[in-house]
Amino acid sequence: MEYLKRILGIQVIYIDGDLPSMPNYIYTRYRLEQVRLDGKKAVFVYPKVELDAVNAIKKHMERMEIIVGAPTVLILNHLDYRQKEYLIRDNIPFIVEGKQIYLPFMAVYLQERYNSEKKAFTTMLPSAQLLFLYYIYNGRRELLTSDAAKALSLTATSLSRASRQLEEMNLLKTEKRGVQKVVFSDKKPKELFESAKSDLMNPVKRTIYVPKSLIKEKLLMSSYSALSDYSMINPETVKYLATDSISKWEKKRRADCRIQMNNMQ
């Protein structure tokens, strides 16, 4: 670990020899190495798989510390802003090579840069906005991301990215429970909407007008037409419908105009 010596002058010496026997769930998740940090005994913990929830990591680290009788230190290749905050909150030592060092048992905390800094977003990702509105409309305090992905027809990757952005924007919170990930908030739906109102993007990309006679297929109502259908307001004269392809309707409109002109000639 040249990083510790180069940055802080801490001498790292790796110790040969077998560690005390560990529970099987430790061996399947981590690789352990005994070290001395400036003469102080410690254990470097290298994750073999994706990190568990922080509360689970804390229990694992505490168990290892009891068995070996020395502080344990997570050795990571990358760490995002949210993970860093949670690890520090729970007093879990970690080192990210070339980026961060947090060794509370040695009163050391060095931060150079994050893999993923907390960003000031101006608008949400479409998937994040979809998840956010779905959460509000359902009026739930907790929502499984697997259920949301199924209901919204989103991939697990898109849903994960969406929930991460909402957490970074301080709108929703996430927590891993076993293999499941939960989205939740302490705020009421109306409070959530008010706090996010300025960040929501307009889902309408463009608006075109076509003759009613061209609409042969069933389309979803949108705008004031949808609002009047779900409320007591009177519908407008113009009917608003949603489509995922504007170009298709522009072609139909142009074709209809050509037919009308030919009939006039």
C-alpha cells in the first residue's frame, strides 16, 4: 500500500500467517490480509463481490474485529459520494487507492476526490422522473425497486440509476434489504412534489395538429384532455393525444394535404 506511505508517511507491513477461523459468509464476501500500520496491527478487507448494505457491512466488520482483535479496513477500488457518507456515518474505516483514506482508529481522514461527486441537477433523468411520479401517485412510504421496474417497464440498470439520482437530489432515500432494494421517503406526496417541482422536465417534446379523420388508432389522452377525464373540469375543444412518434403523424398530415390539393385541382 504505497499510497499510505506516499501521502501520509504510514509504513505498511504485510504479515504472513493464517488468520483465525472466520464464518463462511465472511470468506465468501471478503479476502483478508493482516498488516501493521506504523506498528499497529490491522486487517485489510478486500471485497470479492458487490458491497452489501452499509448496516450489513458494519456487522461483518465488527465480527471480524472481534475475531482478530484488531481494526479492520475496507480496501476499495472506487466509492461514490453516497457510499462514502454512509461508511463515515457508521465509522467504518476504508481506503480508496489514490483517492480517499478514512482510518478513525488512527485519527486519519484524507479526501482527494470521489468517483462520483454529488451533482447539482437541473432536470431529472426521464427514468428518475417516471419513478418519482410513480412513487407519489401510489402514495407509498416504501416501494420495492423490483416492483417499480416491472410496473414501469424499466430495466434493473435504469431503475438503479434513477433511484440513485433521486437520492442524490435528496428527494427519495434507498436502502438495501437482503437482495431487495427499497425506495422510501419521510415526506408526504405533496411535500415531495413541491420540493421537486423546479427540477421536473416537460414530457412534451413537440406539439403538432392533425385532422381528426387521420386518427384511426387508439392513443392515450394527454394534457387538458387527460386532466378533464380524471377531474371535473370541462374538456377543451381541441383533443390532445400522446404519441411516441411525431414524424409518423407529420408524414400523415403532409400526405393528407397533398390529397386535398389534388382534389381541388
